[in-house]
Amino acid sequence: MTRRKFIAGNWKMNMTSAGARTLAGGVRERLANFDRADVALCPPFPYLALVGEVIKGSSIAVGAQNVYPESQGAFTGEVNAEMLADVGCRYVIVGHSERRTILGEKDELLNRKVRHSLAHGLHVIFCVGETLEQREANQTESMLDNQLTWGLREIPADQIPNLVIAYEPVWAIGTGRNATAEQAQQAHVFIRWRFSQLYGSEAAQRLVIQYGGSVKPENAAELMRQPDVDGALVGGASLKVDSFVAIVQAAGG
């Protein structure tokens, strides 16, 4: 089964309104005639609507970096899925390692975020991955198993087509040290196998699994040549038009 590659740029806590406009506009211009992969830009909350206006009418989608799993109420500083959809978001990132490790988000909360987002029509990029300590202790597969099992608990089968998994080895994020293509492929194979246990082989074969962790133009093509690597969740390299566009073009083969 041929899966369409998907590249998402996670801008994290970067940019100003002027920078967001310039970056999104540059990506739109450079990819105007590109149709060989799906692309999304995930700016910080304040720039979601702005970026949406800049890329309006193009094939590029907008995604958010976080969501809170309640429909409304006294949750100061939080943003729910209805609000994200209302400003034009198609995607939302859930479970990024920085939110797991720095902000202490646990599997139960992440599962609520996934279920809330899918129930309100968003596509979820659900992140999983191990730390360096866990990899060196040969715990990679057990960590991925645990994160998938608890993070995807009670998700209806009919919502699975709107789910993307992003494998991001924590030890490779922002360090300049990326997993080898072989290491990425091994982890993606395990994720697809575990997903098949949860939702069946057909759903597993359709599942898009991105790699995230110091993806750069220099390593993007090799990573995405692996049969189970279906794209990339790009951090630092998504903050420059040239580097992000080069990664997208690598996905298109």
C-alpha cells in the first residue's frame, strides 16, 4: 500500500507576526506547484489565524501545537478543539516530548486530548518516543507500546483515519543528533505492528507515521526512503523557508 508522505512544520515558541507572515508566505510561494506530499504549518497560537490567511487557497494546512480537552469553562490560558477548528486548523499536535517532559503531561491527559480533538473533527499528530536512557536500557519498544496503548485508549475505529503518529526519539530533538535511517525504520515497524494489534492490519497499513528528531535537508531523503517512514515532523528546520521546502521536496521523491 502506498501512503502519501506528510510533512508538518512545528514552529514551537518562535516567530513574530511579521516573521510568521514572511515564513508562511515563502513556503506557499515555493510550494505553489508541488502536489507530491501533504504539508502543514503549526505556528504558535497567536499566529494561527494569520498563517491561515496567508496560505488560504493553497494546499497547505494549518495545525496547532496543543489543545485542552474540554469544550468550555474556567480553564484560564487554555484553547479547545472547537476554537482551533474555528480559526481554520485542520491538525493538532498532541503528546510532543517537550510537553511530556518539560510540562509533565501524562498519558491520561494526552488520551483525553486525542479523543477530544478527533471527536471535534481535527486530525491529530500523536507523538511517541523514548529518551536516551530508555534506548540504552533497551526499553524503546516497551515505551512505545505503553505510549500507544494508553494514549490511544478508547478511540473509536471510525476516527482512526484522522490519526497520524509521529515517532520522535527524545534524544534526537534539538540536539543535532538524529536516529539513523535504520533506527527510524525499526521503530516505525514496531509502531505499525503494535497499531495492527490495536486496530487491525488494514488500518495499520494505512497509518501515516512521521519521523521527528533533528530532521534536516541533509538527512530527509534517506529517512523517507525507508518503507515505513511516511514523512516528518520538522522542528528547527521548519523556521527557514529554504530548509523546510527542501525537506518537503525530499518527501516528494
